Amino acid sequence: MQIVEMIQTSRSNAIRAVNAELVNLYWNVGAYVSHKLKQSEWGDKTVSELAKFIKETYPDIKGFERRNIYRMIQFYDSYALEEFVSPT
């Protein structure tokens, strides 16, 4: 049925858009924290304090524990210098 196809297509598009925005968020957080650490503006303990601050101040924001923030940094650091070529 055509309506069901429209619903399914829109749902798939919404999921892709959300996933793309999450990747963008994780990239930006990783870049920000990575730069702060590399410029010696922040010490390693600051990441733990940031995670604690987010958890205590914004308990509805999930997924920004210390380990996950370090994964965001690793994600950024792993791909920041890579050149991505569009497959055409």
C-alpha cells in the first residue's frame, strides 16, 4: 500500500537524519575536548569532572560518561586527518 510505503520511507529518513546529527555531535564534542587537552588547557582529570558535571547538572542528558567522552575524542583523533573521498 502506498501510504505504508510513505510512512516507512519517512521513518527511515528520520532515523538517518538523527544518526547523522548524533555522529556530528560526537565529532564536535570529541574535537572540542581533544583540542582543549592538546593545548594543555585541560588536564586528564577534567574529562572526569566534565562527565560528572553533565550527569549531576543535566541528569536527562545521557551518554556522556567519562568513557564515552574519551571514545568521542578517539573518534575525532582517529579521523581528523583523514581525507574522505566521495564515491562517484
